[in-house]
Amino acid sequence: MIHAVLIFNTSGVPRLTKFYTPLQQSSQTLVQKIYSLVSSRQASLCNFLDAPELESFLGQTDDNGEKLRVVYRNYATLYFVFVVDSAESELGILDLIQVFVESLDRAFENVCELDLVYHFDEAHHILSEVIQGGLVLETNVEEIDRAVQEAAKARKESFASANPLSLGGGGVGSRGGTLQTPLHWITDRLTGVRAR
Amino acid sequence: MATSMRGLTQFIADIRGARVRELEEKRINKEMANIRKRFKDGNLDGYQKKKYVAKVIFTYILGYKVDIGHMEAVNLISSMKYSEKQIGYLAVTLLMHENSDFLRLVVNSIRKDLNENNEIYNCLALHAIANVGGQEMAEALAEDVHRLLISPTSENFVRKKAALTLLRLYRKHPEVIPAAEWASRIVSLMDDIDLGVVICVTSLVMALAQDHLEAYAVCYQKAVDRLNRLVIEHEYTATYAYYKVPSPWLQVKLLRLLQYYPPTEDPTLRNILFEVLQAIMNNCAEPTRNVQHNNAQHAVLFEAIGLAIHLDPNSPLVSTATVLLARFISSRETNVRYLGLDTMAYLAARADHLEAVKRHQGTIILSLRDKDISVRRRALDLLYSMCDVDNSDVIVGELLRYLKVADYGLREEMVLKIAILTEKYAGTYKWYVDTILELISAAGDHVGDEVWYRVVQIVTNTEDLQAYAARVVFEYLKSPSSHESLVKVGGYILGEYGHLIANDSGYSPIEQFQVLHSKSQFCMAPTRALLLSTYIKWVNVFPEIKEQLVNVFERYRHVLDVDLQQRACEFYALATRPAEDEVLQNVCEEIPPFPARESALQTRLSRKLTDAGDRRTWVHGGSVTLDRQATRRTTKPALGDIHGNGSAATSGIDGSNGANDITQSLMGLDLSSSPTALQAKTSFSELQSAPAQFLAEKGIPRLTTNHNVERWFEKLTYSSEGVLYEDVQIQVGIKSRFHGHIGQVAVYIGNKISAPLTSFTALLHTEEPDALSVSFAKIAPSIIAPRMQTQQLVNVECKKVFTKAPILSLSFLAGAHQSIAVRLPIVVTKFLEHVKLGQAEFFERWKLIGGPPRESQAIFPITLADSGFINTERQRQVVSGSCLNILDGIDPNPSNIVAAGILHMAEDGNVGCLMRLEPNKDAKLCRITVRSTSENVAAELQRLIQKPLSTDAVS
């Protein structure tokens, strides 16, 4: 299963953390640990990493400790890191990261790091449409997008009734003009410079 | 939208604006204090609660510890507004874990949302259970989740979530889920049209099937069928193609699911599977430029290769795969190299001969020097798996050389592996000692105690080795710096066997002592203690250096360490006893050989490797470690066990029963009903009364029983076509053709209702797989259209005498999930062929075979025809329907029937059978005598022919 989904930027600041197994230690140390493992690897190395060091963090204290692997992908300023056990196919997870990114991109229209900061709840909702309880729920971007839209609609409706002052609020993907700092990393992905 | 809450946006902006960590912390503390106060004051409306909880969540995401907001989150969950509910659920899933006390408070709200008629509420609830579901939730809500999963009214996206939620609950608390009972219902969902549902259900099935292999056996067929549809027939919706590869996740899952089962015996499934695997491999022959496409294709390919190896490590498919793998391990792409090595290690662990892998030994050894540690690890695993007697010299040598430059994290594992390989594939003891000592001196700190214990064990148990080992270890000790582990080995070996080399020049006692003692000062207390023991042994064998040794003891009597001090005192006392005393000699007797025991090294290594959760289907160096859980399971469920409870009855049918009847004289005509029929009935009903769960666990369908089913079956035992089963929904008809020991049965399945039967599954079970093989010519279609009929061919081969007809089980969804299991009319008489015999020949053979045990005789009551006469016509029909040739004019009594036939069996050859039927009109009884060259055949034939003729016959 997938034990953790982490997104942090190139300076190691976590942008999204989700653990599917209870943590033994503080999540910050874990993120730092993974960050130091991942960021020291050159671009030409593979996207997989054996991580026996992480086992103490993820509650596998019994002696049949799982062999955890870190599968990561770097998109411009962000690292997408999945910690998985041997039951998952490494390349499959790599594909899944791509699906997750594409889903984020759909929902936010050219997603950038700031989207994940300001819309952390939305990012979590999207993640919950891709992975549930550490297991792959859906891999079809259309389907994920549809579910996300559906939830957004329901939220919008209930929100409108909750706050009479609001004039509909923002739909998915609307950002305040002042916050617009697109990083164009998604285009980077499409040209395939870094992404593998 | 979170940003619609202005307070929250401001909060986030403030934190982003904080230039230093202290400011950020200050801002957060201030906010938390404020929120705490607000919560305490109470009287918050939904919007405010939502806003504050959102702030708490954000703080949590930043990595701060938060201890407030739990109660408010619980309140938000039961809110009627979706936006509030959503934040509430988000908080619950992020802030709480499965053992949280607060969860008790939300169980009821979650149940309410599960039962709500609103799908997105259902989804929120499911998602929460899947993330934080603990014992209590599992017990309270498993049923509701299962209902959502199987309900025909559930939306696809609800079913997907329900499947995974159930999986999570099962993983955490398997005892809550009646996995075996739900098996057929859950597996039937693998036929769903929506691929998203199929992916999730497959994940669920994969977890359940691992623990309940037999109960979920149907999924094998489903998985093969689905792969066939995806890969060969390209039957999938366009949206599920990921960069032109049809749902790689599903393919990977299915391929892996198949690896949990032993390779299938069914030729049809096997062929399809090989075709699929071949197609997958062909697809990868031409790499494209698109990275994502390649990734996806390789993901599938690697699983496919894994499955191919699992099915048959020696098949041509695997040779193809080896060629591909060879290309991969020298690929420029690091990911591909990594996976290539990983998969090759699997091949090496499973294959019978390693030539194909060995051809690439050079490349693999080079991979040890790869710039990426992940690749290096895989190369190490592969070298470990592919090592055998022939290449152990090279590989171990190479590993030793690499050990000196290897990453620190890798060394301990390497040492273990080298030690195991050295021991396992040692050509000569000399090589073993050399290598291990080199290992110990090279790896130093990374040598676990197990390694040197093992050396000592082996040296002690191998007499030829002792002098040599002593000499080599002495040489190692002479080098200026030796590692402590080496000192330990040296101390032990020289103490025990130093005297063997003491007469050679350069190895004199005093030199041995000096070398060893010079190391003592760099060692820890336990090592020094070991050295003291060595010295006392030397006092015994080297009287010439006794003085120096006693000196050492003398000095150690004053050290602070208790253990050392005690040893020194005791040894000193022992050493200074008068020379004629024998205590010392007795104490220092040579150590006896160790009892042979398994190497502790492997236990250690396998402990490091075992997995929880989804089991890996193999381990590195598979032949080394016994822990091959999935593959070790026996091929077929032990069906014999089921009949254990009815064994008395079954054996009665086979043999003793005939003997019983014979002891009854023909005149004992008061037998109201034949014991055979009675016993057959008990065995039948006992099988049926076995606990449902037990049957389900074994994957044995529960036979559908009613008067009609038995009648239909019985009729078909002596005719070649007719109805096997019928109810309001379906009709099953049979047409059969037999030739020699081979037969073909066409099963016609008709849908009688005006809706399609979906998720249709047909399965065959044989209780005696050694004697009778049955298999479908192709996989049954998963849908039967309204008022349509489908035909399934069953290939049958009789190998030996069998007594149990195979079971055909059908299941389908028509509104609800239905399943039917009936016996197919394939009985031993079907494999009889006519034989023509004259009167003389017949009697000659009749006499030749003689009485019991090769004769089986029974007397049974019969019903007369309406005319009051014996129903000869019917009797003849049954006998000739059972493929016996009725021989007229042999028996003088015209109402008697005499018949003969030859039974064809693939393994047991041909068996001749003779039969005589003697009805008695007045007594309304009939005597049947069957003589055959095989006693089993006689009894079985007698039973089969008698059944439709006796009054117990159901027709």
C-alpha cells in the first residue's frame, strides 16, 4: 500500500502531507529526512529509493518490518514523494504521481505551488479522489476531475446558503489576481525536460 | 473554497509573510490562543466553526502540533451543509488516528451519512472510514459498507470507495469481515463494465484472496478473462487508456493477483494467459519516445515477466523475457535498469537453471558500480540470487572487493549475504575459511555475531579444517591492525586448535601468545574475557608458556570489570594447582562437535525480508529461504478433507458395501431398501450439512438440491442429452459425446428472463482431479443477453475410476446475486464401449473373473410396470444407456438381461465389465451382479446401474 504522500518544495518546505499509517515520530523530521534523501540525488538517477531508514517513522516496529520504497518525481520547484511498500509496482506509482499532478492541473488550471498553499483543503480533496486509505482509488483523470467538480458544486451550493454576503464565492481554480504567480512548471512537464 | 473564508486567507498570507521562523511561530501561537478562547466561549455558528477548524488544519499541515478543534470537527461532521461537513471530515481524517477516542463520537454520524440517499455524503463517510477506521468502526460499519458495495443502486464512484474502504477494514481487522462468505458476491464485481470499479474491486479481491485462496479461486478465471479483454481484444473505454496503454494499473494488479495462485492447470486458461503475456511482451518490442507511454508499458511488462516466471520458469516465454531483461539491465534509463535487475533477481530465484542469467554476469557485476545506490542494491540482490556452485568464486570475490568501497548502509546486509553464499557454495573448506576470514577482516564493524559464531561452529565440526584454520587466522592476526571480530575468531580457534600447529616453525606457543595478547589492549571487555578463556586452554596444552599466562591472570585479578575479574581469579586458581591434579585437563577437554543446526544467518536475513500486508510473491535467493508462502500452497484444495466426515459412507459405496450385500442371502428378501441407496444419501446430505462457511472457505460450491435436480441428473446418467437444471431464470441443457476415455459435453445455458444475466461465471470442480479431468474449452462470456442461449464446451478425460461426478457451478447477477451448483452427468459408465460376446465367450470370462471382490452384487426392490409385469423395456433402456452392450440369447430366462462393455481409462487402461440383471416379478426384487477385472469398477458400475432401476429412483 501507499504509506505516505508528501509534496514539498525544493527547499524542503512541506506543501502537502498525508500519512496513511500512523506516525511514530514527528512528521516534520520525516519530511526533512526524506527531503535530504531525495534532494541529494541527481536528476539522472532513478526515481526509486530503498528507504530502510524510514521504517522507524512509519510504525513498522515489529520485526517483520516492511521494505519501504520511496518513489518520487520532481516537477519544477516541487517534489512529489510517495512512500510505498513492496506490494506496489514502482512504475505504477510513478504513473500515479503523473495522474495526481494532471488532476491538480485540471482543477487549478495551470497549478502552481501557491495553489497548494492557499487551497490546501482542495488539494487534499483531490488527493482523496485518487488515493483512499493508502490504496489507489481512481486513475482516470476525467473521472477524478468529475468527482472533484461534483464536490465543488455541492460545496458552492451549501456555501451560498451559509453566507448571504457571498456572491457565489469562487469555483475551483479561481485565484485572486494578486496571487497569480504561475511557475510554468506544468509546461515544463509537457516538454518533458525533467519529467520522466 | 477555503479562500472564501477571509479570516483564513489572511492567516495564510500572514504566515507566508513571516520572514523568520520565530515570527511564524508567534503568529500561529496567537491564532491558536484566539481559537482556543473562541471555542471555549462556545456559541459559534457553523461558518465560524468551519473557519477556525480550517485554520487548525492549516497549522497542522505546516507541521505544528495541534491539540484543539477535535470536538468542533466532530460537530461539523453532523452539519447539514456540505461545505461544513467536508471541512469536518477533512479535520477528522487529518487530525485523528485510528485509536483516537474522539472517533467513538463520530461513528453514528458516519453511519447516518452512509445511509443517506446522497452519494457525495456517502463518499465523505466512506473516505473517513478508509482513513481512520479502527476496531470499533470496523465492527459497527463493515456491514453498511458492504451493502453500499454490492447494492445495484449504488453509483460507480460510491462502489469504488466502498471497495477500498472494505479493504482497509479487512487489513486492520480481518476477523470482522466474513471474507469467504462474501467471496462470490465480491468477485462477481470484477465483471463490472466500469473499469474504475474493477480496479478497486481487484485490489480488494487481491487482499482477500491471499488469505482465502480457495474461496476466491473464481477470481483467477475472471482476471485472465479481463486481461484477455484488455490486451488482446482492446475492450475498454478510451478514458481508461493512459498514454495509449489500457489501464496499466489494472493490468499490473491482475497480473500480480495471478501470481498469488499456483500456476493454473486448466489448459484453456493457460493458453489465454500465455497469449496475453506474449502480446504484452511484443508491445514492448518497439520503444517509443514518449516517456509516460514507456513507463506505463514497462510497468505492465515487468509484472508480466514476473507472472511468466511464476507460471513456468522454463517456458519459451521466459526465454523471450530474458532477452528483454538483458537489454534492460544495460539500458541508459536508470528506472529501467533498476527494474530489470529486480525482475532478473526474481527469475534467478525461481529458475531451475541459471545459464540465461549467467550470460549477463559481467553486466550485473558492473551494475554494482552504478552511480545510483538504488541500482546497486538491486544488483547485489541479483548476484545473491544467481550465485551457485559454478560462479560462487567469482561472485563472492567480486562482492568482497566491492564490500570495501560499498555504501555503509549496504554493508551489513552484504556481509550476511556473502557469509551465506560462502557457506552454501563452498567448493573446498579451505576456500570457505579464506573467504570468511577475509570477509571478517574487511568488513569489521559490519560483521554481526552470527557470522563468526558460524565460522567457529563449522571449524569445530570439521576436523580436517582445524589446523588450516588455525594457521590462516594466525597469519591474519599478525597484521598490525585486526578487527575485534577477527580477534574473537582467532582467540577461539587458536585456543582450541593452536596446539595442532605449535610444532611448525613460526607458530610456536610463545609466538601465538604474543600475537594474540598484543591485540588484547585494543579490545572490549567481552573479547578480553574470551582471550582469558583461550589462555587457560593454553595452560593445559602449552606448559612452556604457563608462566606468562599465569602472569596475565595475576594482573587481571585486579581489573574493575566483574566478569573479567572473576574469570581471572578462577583461572588463576585453576592454573596454579599442582601439576598432577587432573581438574585442569578435565575442564579443558576438547570441545565436542556442535549438533547440526540451521544457520542462524538465514534466519536473520529472512527476518529482514518478510513482509506484512500484501505478501511478496517471492524472496531473493528463493531456493535458500523456505518462506515462499504463495507458491508453496498445494495446487488443489484438499477436497478429500471434506469427505472426511462422510468417509464411512463413501467407503461403503466403494467396496465394503458389495461385500455386505453378498453376505445377505438372496432369500433374505425382507430388505426394505438397499443399503447402498441409504448410504449414498447420507453421504450426500452430510456434504450438504457441512457448515456453509467451511465449504465457502474451501471454495466448494453448495450443491443446489431438490427433487427435480436429482431426477434430471439421474436421467442424464443413462442418456446423452437432456435438461440438467431449470428454474424461472435459467435453463441448463446437456449434450454429450464420448469416445474411449475422452468426452465432450456441451452445456447450453439459456437466459429465460427479459434482462441480461451479468457477471456470469461458470466453474467446474472435480473432487478426484487425479482420476478425472474436466475443463472448459473457453472462458464463459460474462453476459448472457435476454432470452439468449450460450454454449460452453467441456472437455473430459477419464484417467482412473472415479465415483464423484464433477460439479458445475454457475453464478450470475440478475437483480441479486444467484448461484447454482449441480453435478454434471459425467459418470464412469460414460466411458464404456460396447463389446460383442458370444454365449461361450461370455461364460468363460464370467467364470474367469470369479466371485468377490471382483464381483459386486446387490438385491434391490423394483417397481413393476402398470401391466403388472416387469418393466423390461425400461431396464434395457437404462442398461444400454449406460453404454453396455445387451447380449441377447445368453441367459435362458428372457426377462434376465446380460450385458458387457469395456471401460476406457487413460491411465489405468481398459477394463472389461460383465453384468447380469435378474428381476423377480413376484418378490418385486431384482438382483444385479457386475463382474469386472477391477473391483472398484464393479462396485461403481453396480451402483450406477442399480440406482435408476430401483424403487428409490427419483423418477
